[in-house]
Amino acid sequence: MCREAAVAAVLTIALMLPGCSSDSSPRAEGAWGKEEDGFRAALWSPRATVTAGEPIELRVKVRNSTGEIRDLASAHDLMVKVSRGDKDAGDDVDYVTLAPAAMKLSPGQERDFPLRQYATDGEGAKLCKGPGVYRFRGKLGQLELPPVEVKVE
């Protein structure tokens, strides 16, 4: 009986280790964009690889890159260009509210905000239909969002 419990414990631990579960995909990180009015921004996704049918979640992080406390506006125009391989999949334009009001960011401080999720299968899949490597890039207000890639298997 003790041996069976030990085997079950080892299996449970193995399933929690990175690489042993489909949810352990590393993050997809985009580069920081150019500084604009004391801020920089970058796109990222919690998962670099998703299975077809699972949505691609995009997030943006904003950093105060100056040596003083700065106000970040709470709402911005968002334009995301989506491509797959060498082909454009389309543009997504939105107006996003990052917070209820403007935020003060200290020098070097970062804030992370969820953007929309992109369906990869079914009727909701407009820009990311099926397997492939999708590249997202764009602008949040005046902040450049360099590319980040997410693979759909």
C-alpha cells in the first residue's frame, strides 16, 4: 500500500513539472517599443503555444522609462496588425480602457493590462483561423507595440 502511495505522489509531482502538461507553454514576449512621452510598451501572451480551439490571449505592459513620476492616460486607441507567415490576416482596431482613471507610474514601474482574446476556431475566429504562427504588432495610442508571435497547433 505504501508503494502505491509513493508512485501516485511521484506521478502527481511529475504532472506539475514544466513540460509535463499542455498548460506549461512558456510566455511569448515581444520587445519593448520606442520611448514615447516617457513610456514604453510591449505585447506579450501568457502562452507561446495554444491548441486550435483555445483563444490567444494578448496583454500589454507599459513602463515608465523616465526618472520622474508620470501620468499614464487610462484609455487609448489600440491598433493590432495580425499576420500569419508572410500574409496579413487583418487589422483589429479598438478603444481600450486600461484603468478607471489615469495612473501614476514611478520611474521604472511597469503595469500589465489584458487586451482582447483572439479565437482560433469556429465562428469567432476572424483573424486567427486554424494552425500556424501568428504575429501581432501595432500601437497603443502613440506607443509602438513590436511583434510577438504565438503558435497555434
